[in-house]
Amino acid sequence: MNEDTGKLDGATTVGQQLDQLVGLISVLRDRLMGMTEEAVERVAADERVKRLNQEVRELADRLSKEGKDAAGQATSFVQEQPITALGLAFGLGFLIAKILRRSPGRY
């Protein structure tokens, strides 16, 4: 076999040619197996990505729904008890201002 081209030489015996052919088939088989393994790994990775993508979508939908529910509850609370809501907002603002004044790295 010519090592540069991978072709069988004309000056070899039939037995040598068969041995060379068996060697070439073995190399091809190994390459195909490697390519098959890579393809299987890619398919598995694609499936994992699809599954994760679906989970992220479901989580985003759930969080969006929960956020809308919480906003609706807050709106209802403010409408039902405006004085209490105003007092809570003032108290939280006061506490945050106190904390920020004491913080050493303030702007």
C-alpha cells in the first residue's frame, strides 16, 4: 500500500493486498465508530438542552404568574387599606434611609 495515497500498490501479492484491504477496513471501521459516538453524544446533548430549555420556560411562566398574583394582592391591599399601606411605605422608606446613612461605602 502506498502510505501517501492510501491506495493499494500494483506490485504486491493478492495476500498482501487482502491484508492491506483488511487494514483499511479496520481503519474505516474505527473512524466510523468514532463518528457514530460523536453523533450519539451530540444527540444526547441536544436532548439535554431541549429539556433544560423547556424547564426554563416553565419556570419563567410560573414566576411570571406568581409575580402577577403578588402584584394583584398588593394592589388589593392598597385599595382596601390605603392608610396602612401608606404607613408601611413610609416605615420601610425610613428604615432604608437609616441603613444607607450608616453604610460606610455610600456614594
